[in-house]
Amino acid sequence: MKASSWIIILCCFVTVIASVLTSLVEFLAFTPSDLYHLRLWTLVTALFLHSGLLHLVGNMIFLFVLGRTLERVTDTKKFLTVFFVGGIASFLLSVPFYKPDVLMVGASAAIFSVASADMLIAPLSFSIIFLAPVGAIALLYFVYNIIAVYYGISGNVAYISHIIGFALGIPFGILWSKQWKKNLGISIILLIVYVILGLIISRLIAEYSTYSLSLLTSNQH
């Protein structure tokens, strides 16, 4: 079994156990103040703990697609390096942006590190789940997080940490791909193509809905 699959299993296990034994949440989650109290294990355990079912399922789908891709095109050791370095460093570099007592959990930033590495190494690797190449997927969600930060969208999502995670994965992609510049260009082109296709499809759906509504109204008269 691939290491990415074991991480998915561990994330599910830890999150389910913590939802039952809620006292474990504070022990496993990372907060900026943990650095001052030397609770350094939380930099690792927080990667496997998620805030709820939606958070868990969303992350595990992305990890399944992006993690397996990176593990397949490089190797298990490189995948684990990107995942843990990206995840742990994202927690550390996010400290200045959050209050000392804010609970930070989830593998999102680590997955963003994996995503940017995928983008520079194997942008054309196609995902049946998302019906898109990983290069387009990685850039699309990076741009979404940039927009979220720009417009001040917050909620319970650590968009800044995601951006940091994405940035941390780039050096690995550059290091392991001699064609990273070409692959970045491919990813940008793929993103543009998919955005255009999305706009065209949305327009067609809107026009069809309008046409169907007009027919229904005419039949009623």
C-alpha cells in the first residue's frame, strides 16, 4: 500500500477518535503558543487531525489524487518529504498571522505543498475524480486561496497557511524536474483552458435554463 494511502487512513483514524474522545483535540492540535510551551509534537499530530467530516473528506480526496500522483512520478521518500516538510513548516510560518490560542489542524497546507510539486513535475497527469490534469487543479485552488485572502474571506479556513504550503512545495518541484519552467507554462495554459471551458458551459446552461423557462411559460398560456 502506498504511503499516501496510509496517511489517509491515519487521518481518518485520528479524526474519528478525537471526535469521540474530545479531550484529545487540545493534545493533538497545534496552536502558536505551543512553540513557547515546547509542545512540538503537535506540529506533526495536527496534520492528521481534522475539524469535521467535510474538512476530512475534502482533504482526503485531494490527498488521494495529488499525493498518489507525486508518489507515483517520484517515489515514496520524496512524497513524504514534501508532505511533512510542507505541513510542519506551514504551521511554523503561519504563526505570525494567527492568535496564540488558535487551534490549527488538518493536512491542507501539506497537500498544497504536494500540489505545487505535482504542478512542476507532472502537470498533465489526469485525474478522473476532478476530470482535469493536476497542473490545472493545483493552480486553480492556489488562485482561489489568493482571492480569498485578498477579499478578506476567513471563516475557519486558514487560507494564508494554504498559500504558504503551496510556496513551500515549489522548491521541491524545481529540484526534481529539469522541465519545471515548461511544466509551469503547461499548468498555466491548462488553467486558462479550463476556466474558459467552465465559462462556456455555464453560459450554455444559463441559456438553456432561460429557453426552457420561456417554453414552459408559453405552454401555460
